[in-house]
Amino acid sequence: MTAATIGQARGRPTRPRRSPWSLVGIGAFLAITWWAASREFGIGFDLVSVFTNLTRGASILAEFFPPNWAYLPRTFEPMLETFQMAVVASALGCGLALPVSFLASRVSTPNFPVLFANRTALNVVRALPDLLYALIFVAAVGIGPLPGILALIFFNIGVTAKLMSETVDGVDPGPIEAANAAGGNRTQVVRWAILPQVLPNYVAYSLYVFELNIRASAVLGIVGAGGIGNNINTARKFFQYDNLSVILIEIFVFVFVIELVSIWLRRRLV
Amino acid sequence: MIRFLNASVVYPGGVQGLKNLTLDIPDGQMMVIVGLSGAGKSTLIRAINGLVPLTSGDVLINDVSLRGASQKQLREIRSRIGMIFQTFNLVKRTTVLNNVLMGRLHDAGTGRSLVGWYRPADVEIAMQSLERVGIVEKAYVRASNLSGGQQQRVGIARALAQQPTILLADEPVASLDPPTSHVVMRDLQRINRDLGITTIINLHFLDLAKVYGERIIGLRAGELVYDGTGARADETVFRDIYGRSLTADDVMGQEAPAAIPG
């Protein structure tokens, strides 16, 4: 049977015409991408210069090798600090994000002004990147791990509460109705009808955020917010590229191990 | 005593859930509501515990008006009204006992229930409720590991844990197979007779309604079109409630395995 006769068979609907707006959307997307990359209006992105300049850094890259392994023991302490910053920030950030996420979901917070205020606050918190938070807190409380931890906490609240409130939006409403019918108050409904449904997601998000924190706290030290980033900054400033390569390899191994552990944990808990 | 006084529910969008319903349900009665889907059965049930607010008229539970009740008073009224659901509405990821303890929330206090430190007396009530529906051995099993019939019994136990004076059942057997349906209906009948709990059940199988309904009311487009005993409700009556001739889909079609003699 040809395509034409399929459409014409008795009682079958004809295929609805595709909305012209989808074509407009695709066109707009292509136009904006071209605009952003073009030499005339945008940043002038072209692959040719990538290749012509590729060898220019070869002499610098060569200095990365061989890595100066004698430097390794001196990175252990800042690396431990990075790990500890990530642990503390994840615990506090994800812990604070849990109640906030319930206040930012229409399922657990039907009161619109409260919901709106919380969602707006979360959007504001999420608007700043972690490095900017670190700059602000370094200015406020001085250098060291404290501003780094504070920056990560804000970053974590933004990420976790966003993901969690969207998860709460999607829970099965049946148990909520049951808990309401049993005379439970709002807090009890959240605790016993909603939380058990979203707990596996919460654990998964928290582990993910912990991974993000390990990576982020490696960078935060560049602005003086503690951790291994301080060493990266020093090595970069004094052109000690053989030290830098040791740090990079170390971070790579460390993040890889953390990821393996968190995958294993997630599989066991979720 | 539950009294509907000229009660109406109009949903946002203009759909009429209930229309000028006036009805008395005396204490201890086992009443079955029949009607087509969309006739207002679920609305009537949910008007009794205030899950659906009235748009006019009133519902009195033991002379207390639902219309004027504050949120706190409403929770107080709901705590004395158990409810079971077509889809059981259990938290599937947690244990049977935790689900049943949901019936004790009203008495547990916010702080205590937040951390899950229920009083031994509350746990005892929950265990007794599970014993009454015969699945206490499943107390520490995840709810998702139970069969449909067992899950509905957990739902009943959760309602019983409230120590209610009224039990509402919204299509309690619609998701179950016929033999299991009769088991659950007999559980409800026994609870009604042994504990004297006023029991109001939505059903769409007419033969089940006749067997278990001490009293049957019929709804059509939100209006009361029949009110009488199960014995008196014959095919003509049901045709009248449904506004069409009856089909094989309207009956469950399996003989009740010896309902408890009245």
C-alpha cells in the first residue's frame, strides 16, 4: 500500500500538517549559531587557526614531561584539604538544599507566594558560578578553605534544590492524598508521603554534587580559596610545568577513584 | 451521623460533581454508591472528609460543619475518617508498617513523626490493624513486594490505624481480580460489623453492590436518583441509575463465596 492510500483509507485521520513554527525555530537556532561564530559579528571561531597554532605550545607542553615526582609528597596535604572541603560543603549544602527543595515545589508548597519567593531565591543563587562566589567570600572572610567551603555550599544549594524540587514535582500524588486524608499536617505529609519517594534521587544527586565539589575545589584555590588550587596557581605562575603535570595526574586519578566509589554507592543505595 | 445538606460541588471549569445532594447516613451503616464514571461517586466520598471542598450547601459530621472548618479542624475531622483508594496509594518504597503508621500521624505530633520515633502505643495500634486484615507477618516487608490484594489490605490497615468512626472506600476493588475483590469486600464487611464503623463504598460492579450494600444509593450526573436497600435494587433500578441498559461489563460475574450472613 502506498503512502497516499494509507492516508486515504476510510475512517483514518489525515496526517496533521507540521506547524511552520518548528521550521522557524530550527532556522533561528542556525542563524544564532552562525552569528555567534562568525568573524563579522561574533567571536570569529574557525578551525583553521586551531591547526596552524597547534604546535606553538609544543615547547611548553614538553616542559610538562617528565613529571617532577619529587614534588608529589608536597601535594598530599592540599589535596586532603580539597577532599575535606568537598566533604564539608557537600554535607552542609545538600543538607540545607533538602528543606529548600520542598519549599520550591508546588506539590509540597501549594502556597503560591512562598513557592514564588523560594524559586526566585534559588534562581538568584544559581545565577552566580562557583568561582565568583569564591571571589566574593575571599574578599569577605579572607583566604583559606573557609571561603571555598562557603562558595561550594551556595553552589550546592543551587544545584541540589533545583534538581530535587523538579523531582518532587513528579512524585506519585496518591500517597499524598492518603496522608492528607489521614489527618497529617504539611510537614508530616512531606516526611512520610513525599520524602520516601524522592530519597533515592536525593542520594544520587548528593553523590553527583560531591563529585562536582572535588573538581570545583581544585579550581577554587586559584582565587585563594584553599585546596590544591593554590599549588596549581603557584606552579603556573612560576612556570613549574613539571610540578603542574604531577598535580594534574593526581587530580585525574583522584576524581576517577571518587567516581568509581560513587557509582558503586549509587548502585547499592538507589 | 453524616448529613449532606443541599450540597453541591462545581469543579473549576464548570463540571458539576454534586448537585443539591441531601442525604443522611446513620452511624454504623454499610452504604454502597453506584453510578457511571463521572456521576459524582468519588466527589461524594471526598466531600465527606473535605478533600473536595463544597461550592454550596454543607456536610455535617456528627453535627460539625465542614464548610466553616479551619485547616486545623479539618485535620481533626479527617483523623476520625479512614480512607482507602482504588490504586491503594501506598508509599511503595517503604515498609508496610511505615505505611500503616501513616494512620497514626494525627496523634503522633510533628516532631516525633518527623524523626520517626513513634510511641510504642502507636506501633501497637498499627500492628493490631495489620492483624485485623491478616497480614501482620508482612510488617517489615517493602510495600512494593506485595500483591495487589495484599496492598489493598495494607491500605485498609492504614485506615484502621486511625481508629476511625467512618471508613470511606473509593472503588476499593476496581484494580483487583474477582476472587481477591470478594476477599477485600468481606474484610470491609467484617470491619463494619465487628467495629461498628460507618462504611461508605464506591462500586461499579452491580452484583457486588447488591451483595455487600446494606443500603445502595445511585448517582447520575451528580444527582441522587436512587436510595434504598440492596435487596430492592433490581435490574430496573440499575437501568434507571445508569440511564442505559445493562451489559456484562456492569457485573463482576463471579458468585460471592458465601458472604458473612447478616
